[in-house]
Amino acid sequence: MRRTSFAALIVLGFALIAFQLPVASAAQTFQIVVHPDIEGSKIPRQVLSSIFLKEVVRWGSGQAVRPVDQSMRSPLRAAFTEEVLSQPFDGISFFWSERIRKGIAPPPVKQSDADVIEYVAKNEGAIGYVSADSTVPDTVKVLSVID
């Protein structure tokens, strides 16, 4: 039942993207990168949060979502956790320890922006985040985050 509501959320999110809602005005410390086959150019912050909490498991097309995180030691991950997941870093660590006990694995972790970009480029349905000043190659696509 819970996945149905999140499926509706993802469909709603992509419907909102189609209407070209304004991009959030706050400067972000990260860029969202996706595999180039992912449709759209914007993603609602709530949908992005649900993806990285593994509550949304499929894109609107039905393709599996494959989120990838930065290292636990990365200041970028801490900023992403607070800005997108709306949780303190310690809170998300507790969240994942509880989910792991239930058999739900967290997203894989990469050590650098280059590693995230490589993973996203090579894995259909992949989504990750890199620093705002990172140079992003044509092998991945950047999505704008909207509120």
C-alpha cells in the first residue's frame, strides 16, 4: 500500500515537471545527476528525498531507480542530507541502521564526484549528486531541484 502512494508521488512529481514549475531559488551545494535515459529536466525535492530513502523504487517509466550516495565522511553528503532529506546527518544514520535490520540496503556509496558520475553513466535508472562546482560530462544529465 505504501509503495502505491509513493508511485503516485513520483507520477505527480513528473507531472509537475511537465508544467515547468520554477526552480528553487536557494543556492545549492550540489547538482543532481541522472543516467541520460531518464526523462525530464527537473525533480521535486520531495520525490528526490523519497528516492534516496528508497521509498520510491521506480521512475515514472517503470524503470528501477538506482540512487548512489557520497561517502559518509563527505561534507557534500551532510549538506545533501540536510537540504534534501531534511534530517540531521545522525538522524539519517539511525534511519539506515533501522532499515538494514529490516533487510533494506542503503544506496551504494562512492568516494568522489568522479565515482558518482561514472556509476550514474554506466547504470540505467541511476541518480546521484555531485558538488555544485563539479564539471559534468555529457555521459550524464543534470536535473534541477524544484520545491
